Amino acid sequence: MITIHLDNKRLELAEGSRLSSVLAGHPQGCAVAIIRPATQEQTRTASLAISTTAGEITIEMSGKEPGLLESPTILPSLALHWGDRYAAAFGPFPSPVRPVRKPHVYDRGDVILGCGGYEPERSYLIFAKTRHSADHGADESGGILGTVVSGRGMLDRFGTGDRITKIEPVVSWADTSRSFTTTDPDFVLEDGMQVVTGLEIVAHGYTPDKISTEVAASVEHMLLALQSGRFTVGRAASTHVLDLHRAGSDDIPKEYRRPRREGTVTVRNTGKSAGGIYIYRTDVPGSLSHNLAGQVVRGIELVKLAKEHDVLSVKVLPERIDLLGRPLARAQEIAAQAGVTLKADKEGGDRIIVSQEPGTTLDVLHERLVTVTTAPVEKVIDIELNDTAAPQSCEVFRRFTGLAEHDAGMMPVFFKFDDVVLFKPAIASGTKITPENQPKDESPANALAMTNDSRKGAGLVGVRLSANREFGPTSEPFEGTNIIGRVIDTEKLKKLKERETVYIREVRR
């Protein structure tokens, strides 16, 4: 017999037992952490913590000139020498750089070793504030020493008189036992192993007895991003892992900023990764670009061992309370289970929830009351979307009808003629609708389509109840038509009137 610990619970198994024997009910494709028994030792990471008079930043080194920045001889020279909208340079100090007269392209956050006048004795540590092309007197490779991974907001706050006061390596505890993550069900377990199967996260401001709503919007975004029970590691840095599948959001408010400790969960509120969910492997300073949203209370070992593209099983408390799209009777059951009073505009009949107030889970739990607006089921149209054939168009459709956040959305009826119904969702100007999944020989009956950017009416949504060999559902030629799915409740379409708002509900198979 062997003894292992599964999520801190002791189990005795037959020798030769495989991982699959202890993972009944574990989500398919989700990685688990395997930790062999061993002592722990302190080890350096690939990151440096830099303290400045403007604040703290952490850079992840690329491996070039690893000892240069830690040399105590250059620290007294690291005062801000010059700065503009593109970069800030600290120095000068002597270095072994071999400059070439050649411009390079740099991204925001790049840390560059360059020099003035192509003289290595007058070298500078340069922080790129924005993407730009410049000749900073770097070597042939461009001189990038590393990238700022936390504290990027400091780059915009460097000013006259600022200086670097301390540079030290980031140290972490490393397991010497060759611990790792795996999805292999045939992995053979060994005596003394620990197996960690998933994460548990508690939302900031949530306890069973008391609810705080100071980060209600950030928590709601986290609950939405993780409601599938999966955290997909899109980036694994020395300080954090990042799930990007809800990135690109432009409506994340700036909320609660605090130091990011080990296990802290944040939502980025600005930049290309706005909406991304970060879980921290180590302590880093707070940032104006990150809202505190939660804390890992179980499974931090899995976070520390996760690698890029791993999918982690995750449970978040509390469960999201989003009633849109649900039948009134089911919504009443959910509210009762959560200890919340539900107040509906109309009782009885076969009705579907189309809006709720408050809109966030923490606000609902804090008030212990949710008020909902309903619509008769005959006013709610079920649709299917085809993400495989038209992923970009489906994403646009969901985003501007509300289906990206809820199970029910809405859009106004624009025009109706013959067997065609046109809708005009409020799609933001400049939204790209690239041609995809265009009809070939025939536009099928009941197909749901969106006009793409090749036509003036881009963004118009339509459905045609019969097949057509000449025009798509939005009455555009095939080259201007993106088929995004189909309408299930076609009989309901015949009763719609122009300027009427229609409620839609996505059916997933």
C-alpha cells in the first residue's frame, strides 16, 4: 500500500495506482499538480525588484547581462537623466554594451541597455513608456534586458529628481522534487505524493455573514470569467498566471487597489489585457491598473506550478447570481437558495427574466433583494450561434446584444418585409466585422446573419424564413453576408412589429 494526500486529505491506495483512480468527477482536460515529497529550498527567480523614489516595479529578465544591474557600483549612478513621452533613462554608468548605429522597435515595459553618443562609458538603463522605434545606442539585438511585469504605471510617473534606490533579486521557494502539472490519467502515483486538483477562490468582500460591495463590479467580472469552472493559463510569468479569455473589456472601472500578495486575484482595468484575470504567485506592489477581486484559499500550489496553456479547475465563492434568460419559477428557486427575496413585475404564467436590479452578485447578496423584469415566453426568441464557422462575428453579436454577459439579450426590430426581419443592435462605430462564413450556393432558411464590412450596412442583423440563392438574411449579396447561426423560434418572428424590442436567448448544445 502507498499513502498520498489528495487536496490535503490522506488516502491509502494499492501500489501502482494511477492518477485516474483518484480523479472521479474531475473536469476533463484540467491539469492537476503533482508534488513529490522533498525539502524546500530558497531559489532565485528570473525577476528583479527595483525600488525607485516614484514607486516599485518588477522586471522579468531575458537572460542578458544578468549581473550588471545587481552590481553595487552602478546603483549610485542611477538617477533620471532624461525622459520624454517615449522613454525614461537612468544613468550614466559604464557597461560592456557594444552599440550599433541602428534603430529598433520597443514595446511599453521593455527595459533597455543603451548608451549616449555610442560611448559604453555613458550607458543608460532605459524604460520604454510606449511602443516606439528609436536608436538608443544599444547592441545589435536591441539591448532589451527584460520586461516590466508589475508596476508599469510607474513608467508614466518618473520625473525630475527620481532615482533608483535599490535593485534586488526576487526570491521564491522552489520544490526540489521536480513537481509539475499533468493531465495524464495513467500517471503512476508514488508513496508520499501530494495531488492538488483545483483552486478555490473567495471573492473580495464576501463572507457568509457580511457582504462588502466596494469591488462589486470587479468581482462580477471575475465571476463571469470563471463561471465555466476553468482558468486557462494564457501567460505564466514568474509573478503571476493570467487568463485572457475575457480580455478586451473596456468597461472595467477603477476599484480597490492594494498590494498583490501571493494568491491575490485581480482584474486588469486598462490596456490591451483589460478584463484579464491575474492570480499572483508571489508578492508584488499594488497597481492602479489592477483591481483586487479575490483570494485563493486552496490550491496555491497549482498556481505556482502551472505552465502556459494549462487549464485549471476553479471554484469561486459566491456563485454568480445572474437571472437573465431564466424562467421566473427557476429564478425564484435560485433566489431562495441564496437567501434573497425576489420581486417580479408580474407573477404567474410562463415568463422569462429579461432584466434584474441590482445587476451584480455582491449587491444582490448585500441587499438580500433582487427586482426582476419579465417578458412572456412568446416574446423571447431562442437562437443558436455557430462559433466554429463565424467566431469573430458571433463575438461581436454577443457583445452588443448582452449575450456576452448574460443568458438573455435584446435588440430592436429595424424593418420587416416578406419573409425577412431585420434588427439593428447598437454596434459601436469602428467595430470590425470581417467577412466569414459567407453563403455559397444558397442562403439556408431560418439562418441568422450579420452584414460584414464590405457593405455600407455593416452590423445589420437579419433572418430570412426561406432559403434564397441570391441574397442573404440581411438582403445583401452573399459576399456581404456572414452567417452566424440560426433562429429556432421562427413562428415568433411572424408576430414581431417594427421598432419593437425583441428579447433573445442563446441555446447551447
